[in-house]
Amino acid sequence: MERKTVFSGLQPTGNVHVGNYLGALRNWVALQEEYDCIYCVVDLHAITVPLDPASFNQDRIDAAKVLIAAGVDPERSLFYYQSQVPQHTELAWILGSITGTGQLNRMTQFKDKADRAGSNLGLYSYPVLMAADILLYRADAVPVGDDQKQHLELTRDLAERFNHRYGEEFPIPEPIIPETGARIMSLQDPTSKMSKSDENEESRILVLDDADVIRKRIKRAVTDSGSGIRLDWETKPGVSNLMEMLSLFSGMSMAEIEAEYGDSGYGTFKEVVAEAVIEDLAPIRRAYGELEDGEVARLMQRGALDARTRAEGFQQRVRRRVGLTG
């Protein structure tokens, strides 16, 4: 039976936080068992906001290393840098010609990022490039979180519009939503998602943080003035966030956590959470330390060559559809 194709990408922010890991990367690794997986470091998306070119290049390498260390296998999945496959941007331009500005004006992520980094054409057309990323390889499915559902809806709409105008070419990609979604919030403000852009480093745990840093940050995590370990996002968001982390890192259900630690003090519970995080992330840190930049660069170049070959076969069909041949 032929495997269905899955596509997903991660921005090159270097070392990723545990929210990225639990919400996306761990799922990517699991999907390799059932799907033809295509994963890329979406470095073209990343340059839509100000950055330092020298550190950005190292961030690209570090992001690839983290993904490989976490379990993305270049021998089983197509893995490469987005910028090294020009068919992504070619298809984005073609799709852009059938995208209404009204649709782009409604994209909430554009509004949020424009407020922080200033508006530009790349940021505005970001969702069209994302649609091209997905449709280029005729992906059947895309793992998505809550913040990406709007972009996938645009992708589906553009696929249908292209097919109607030029003939059936693109499958309509379906979302893959993890059975247990990760809802990892800031350790200092548990009403906001964990983010690497947060100026307060105490707000997050990075995948490559050492054990001492993890213990310190969880120990300082905001809880509340009450007592008792129970799931209640309204009145105990800090405790609920720690319970979510423990559940995802240990495999324990919320009911099991409440039964075992419900009467524990916050200090004791934080120690338990910290040790679960440390134990799960330790193999990734070891694997990351064994990877060399040059080795990863070679793997990514090989992946890009395979991706360009595969993408070009698909893109020739698109050119014929729109009359860009001869």
C-alpha cells in the first residue's frame, strides 16, 4: 500500500523550546512510521522579520541538528533547507496570482507579527509561501497546531481554486491533529504560550538546556498562593501547565497525576516535573552533541538535491497547467 505524503516545516530559531518539541517535533518523528514524510527548515519564512545574517546561518544549522537529534531521520524522510529548493518560491508566485488580498488581510499571524516587527511584503504573503510548501509535493496531510489552522484553510482553498481554474492537480490536504495536543505555556506567565521570543529567559525550557537550568527554571515557575495539585486552567494555570508537561513527558494521565501528587507541595511536585523533563531530553542532548556541523551540512545538501529533483517533476505539471511551457 502506497504511503500518504506528509509535509511540515520549522523555522530556524536554533535551539527550540519544549513547546515546539512536544507540540510538533515529537509528532514528526512518530509520523515517519506511517507516512512518506517531507520536512524542511523553512529559512525563507524566517527572513520576513529582522535578523542578523551571521547568527542566522548558524541558527539554520542548529535547527537541522536539533531535528535530527530529536529523531527526524534523513534516511527515512526528505529533509532539507527550504531556500535550496527554488520550486517553493516559483509555486508561491503562481499561487499568489489567484490569492485575494482580502484573504491575506484576515490572516491573524500577519497582524500579530506586523505589530512587533513591522509590515513587509514577505510577511504579508507568508501564508501563500506556506501553501506552496505544502502543495509542491502534493501533500495529503499536514500536522497542525491551533495557530496554523487558518493557514491550512487558505492552502486548501488555493488548491481547490487552482484545480477549478486549471484542472485537477493538487490533493486537498487534511490536518493531522495529535491525539494529545500539547498546550505548553510560559513558566512565568501561564496564560501565554511558551515562546522563544519572550524577553524573559526564565519563561521557557529549551530542548538543549542542561539539567541544572531545567531544575532552576521549573523551580521558579509561577504557580499560585493556594495548595494542591489539580487540573484547573482557570484558577490554577501555573500548576495546570506543570501537570501538562509532566503528562506529556512521562505518559501519565491527568487523573494519575492528581491521584499520586494531589496532596504534594508545589516544591516537591516541581522536582518531579523537572526530573521527568530531564530524563526525556537527555538522549536528544547526547545525540546533538555527537553531530558535527559539516556532517549535517552534507546531509542537508543531499536532501536538497533529492527535493529539487522531486519538486521539479511536480512543478513541470503546474507550468503546463498555467501555460508556462515551450
